[in-house]
Amino acid sequence: MLCGLPSSLPITTVVSGGEDGTVISEIFSILSYATLSSKDQQTGEKDNFEGRLNNLVFHSCLMLATVAQCLKLTGRNSVLLMLTTSPKKHQHRLSAIANHIASDDKIEASLQNHSASAMLALASILALEKGSSAGSSVSELVVSLIPRATKLCYHLRPMPSNEGEVISHSANYAKWHGLLDGCIGLLESRLKWGGPLAVQQLIASGTPLLLINLLAGKLSNASPEDIKKTSNRIGLSPIGVVWTISSICHCLSGGTTFRQVLVKIETMKLITCLLSDAHIKLVKSWGGPGGGKDGVRETINVIIDLLAFPFVALQSQPGSLSATASVNSGFILNIGSPGVRVCMEDRDLLKAIEEDMDKYIIVLLEVSSSILFP
């Protein structure tokens, strides 16, 4: 309804959404207005006025993010559902969001709510596209609009307090979204859209370990009852967790990340904890996007994609078994998987995967037994 889409629209049908006169169109207009007003404001009450504008941007971007996430979780995958079919509007609307993310030459000491929500809105809309498409005008804009990886990773690191202690990220952000969801989502978009060079650069900067440590903070040993009584100190919602796992999966296609993640028992136990009854119940009870049965499905599917990476990589070699041999819930596993690119781009990595498959299977058996028999 907000996008102006027909109520009986089949899931696989892609039509022009967000046309002029719809609620979504008006929200993009508000973001454009906020950008112009912020630049033009010269009065003595600039700080107060800027605060009101930032609050307007915050709520507008949260609305866009929620709409995009709900579209994706119901199987509707296309930016055209929110951005119309006009390339000119694609650029204008995506830029309207990106303008509210602080510039790369200014990294704030803490992530401001309006910047975090703008990151989340941009990441959520980009996530509607399965991957780079030559026929999509969005593909030409994506990389230029996403903040540099150094900025994104800066906000994902633990923040030291004045006393030198490490403190968690603020949870006073939004009921349905984590403060760091947008950072993680844009990092995943950069990995997905930036090509092999982007993957190598992020691996060289230690991104895989950073993501694993972020999950380690999220998945404590607290009981589900204790977790419900406390705030989300790490700043990840279920969708943020899915984007984190997906980002790790993209990193597997470069360097030695495969051995650091999939052949390391501690890391595998951490990741497979997301399949535990306790975590699945928490996801299912989550009231916002990323929760319920759809959220549980997304969580399980992204973990299966990660665990299947070495099998998909080896299976994609010329002369191997048919790709249709690996199926997840009726979908071929290697469609869009980073594992498919390994045999085409990195023969050395493929050889390393072959050498370590016995170790990986042993690790898989150990972590699976800990889930089935905790």
C-alpha cells in the first residue's frame, strides 16, 4: 500500500512502485527537503533546527528500511518496487538517503541515530537486488554511494570509554532495528557489489575477524530469559545477524578466511549456535522485520549457504557432479554463492579447500553433535 503496489500482486511480479503520489515517494521528498534545509539554515537557532531535521530523517529512513525489509522477507526482490523504473529517480532517491550519511572525511566518535538509520535504509533497499545486474541502473550507483570500508568497520569495533574500558554499542536506537544493522548491511553490499578486489581489501583489513568478534559479543551464554530482560547491547537485530553471516560467507572466497572460519572449531561453534533452539525461538518471537517464520527461514538459509561453501566450490569444478545435486529447500545452493567463483578465480584456494575437506567434515560433525545433544 505504501509503495502503491496492487494488493493481489504475485510475489514474482516486478512492477514500478513508489510512483509520485505514494507514501514512499513523499518520504523521499522529505529526505531531499531535509538535505536542502540543512544547507540553507543560517539562523541562530541552527542547532535546534538541525536536531529537528535529524529526527525527521531518522524516522523517515526507518520507514524506508522497514518497507524494504518486509518486501524482501516476503520474497519480493527488486528495487523497482520502491524506486520506480526510472533511472533518474533511482539516482535521486538513493542519493537523497546517502546525503544523510556523514561524509567519508568525517568519522564521528559515535554513530548518530540519523546516520545509522540512513545507512539502514540504503542497505535495506540495496538488499532487494540479488546481485549486480548489467541491466540495472542501480549497479552503476551502488559502490559510489556506499561509505568507505574503513568508516563502516570503525563503527563495528568496540568503543572504549574514558576509563579505558570497552563498552558495548548503544541500544537506544529503535525497537525493531539494531544500531549497527546499517553498517553491516552496507558492508555486505560492498562485498557483494564491489567484486574480488573489494573482498581482498576487506580481508586484508581484518574484516572477517571483526565480524566474528561482533557475533561473539551478540551470542553470549545468557539464557533466553536473561536476554529478554536486557537490551541489545551489541546493536544487531536478526536481520543484522543474517547480514553479518552473509558478509563472512563472501569473505570465504578470498585469502585464508576459509581456514580461519570453517576449519576452526571455536568459530564454527559460535556460528552454529545461531541454529540452536534458544536462538531460533528468539528470532521467531522477534516482532519486527527479520522475525517470525520468515526470519527463521532467512537465518537458517544464510547459515546453510555458509556451511555449504566448500562443497559448492568443489562441486563447481569442470567435470564434477551436476550443480543440481546440492539443494536447499528446493533452491540450488550454488546460485549466487561465492563458492561458485572460487574455481574460476582462485585455483590455489580451491586446492586448499580440497586439502582441508577431511578436517572440515570432522569439525562439522563435532559442532552438529553439540547442537543435537547440547
